[in-house]
Amino acid sequence: MLKADQIFKKYGPLQVLKGVSLEVSKGEIVSIVGSSGAGKSTLLHILGTLDTPDSGKIFLNDIAMHELNGKKLAAFRNTNIGFVFQFHHLLPEFTALENVCIPGWIAGRKKKEVNDDAIKLLSLLGLKDRLENKPQALSGGEQQRVAVARALINKPQIVFADEPTGNLDSANAKELHDLFIQLRNEFAQTFLIVTHNEELAAMSDRILHMKDGLII
């Protein structure tokens, strides 16, 4: 499903990625591990089209993402890629339900359809009694589950997760791990996860180790 070929990236004189290539299949959970500064998050942001490589090619279902730009890239990203970050990035003035709906509204989908899908997702994630709560009224684990629902609202081909358990205690981290497995098993959802969490990495189908800007 996802294929990256010879991704290079430097910031000033610092060469962060030194020719990274990888493939991820549909329904696969792949974790990227490595020490800080290895280039993991930079790679994830480039694969997710949030940053651009200096050179290299990236394909998602044979679509050349490295050739897209502007509005075409933004539209493609919104409907094909989901993101979960270490911090939930929920908008504080909106309810849990509204936060999940926003990418669907941006995609121009019908409001009732988006609303129904968001309720189903939040219910699946154990939050059906929290739909009208704003982020500050939710626990850290609940906030992160809302962020997962938001990542899934447009039925993305792949979800990129950057240290998704980084701000969670061990119990909530375990819940999030189990949730990723459940979503893969029930919906063949594909995940590419950057993590320092050895337990989360161990639950993946495959672990990629990065060091000094390369997968080793």
C-alpha cells in the first residue's frame, strides 16, 4: 500500500534522512523505533506529506504523493491519511463529536453522514457518553481516543502515529495499543507508528529500527 524509495532530507548542514526505503502492506501495523535524533519523526512527517523530502519517491496505492502539491495534496491527505500525535491537538472550543467531524466537513461530506460516522466511531472507542464534552472535561486517555476517532473519520488508507502513547500513563497506553489491534482486526486498518514504547512496538506485525537517518 505504502512505498517509499530513497528518501533524503537535510536541515541546513544536518543530513537527517540518508536514503530511506520501506514498504507497508494493507492491514499491517508497523512500528519504527530508534534513539532520539535517528530521523523517525522526520520520516513519518514526510511519508504523511506534512513535510517534503529533498529527493525520493513516495507512493500510496500507486498514487505518486511526491508529485502532488497545493490544494490537490491537501485534499488527498485529508481523505487518505489519518494522524495521531503525542499531544491530541483537539480544538478546545469544540465538543468531542465536533472535533471528530471536522476533517469530514473539510472534505465536503454530507453533515449527517459525517455526524453518524463520528458517533459510531466514538461509541466504538468507548466514548458514547462523552460526545458533548469539550476536551478539558476529558481524561488524557479519552482525549487521545477522540484524536484516534478524528484520524479515522474519513476512512483513511493509513494512519500515521507519532509517539501516540507519549503523554499517557501505562494503563491508558495499553488501552490505546489494544485499540490499534482491534481496528486492524476489524477494519484492516493500516498503521505506521513511531514509538519509544517497547510494549507497543512488540504488538506490531513488524518493527523497523532506525539509526543515523537509515533503517538498519
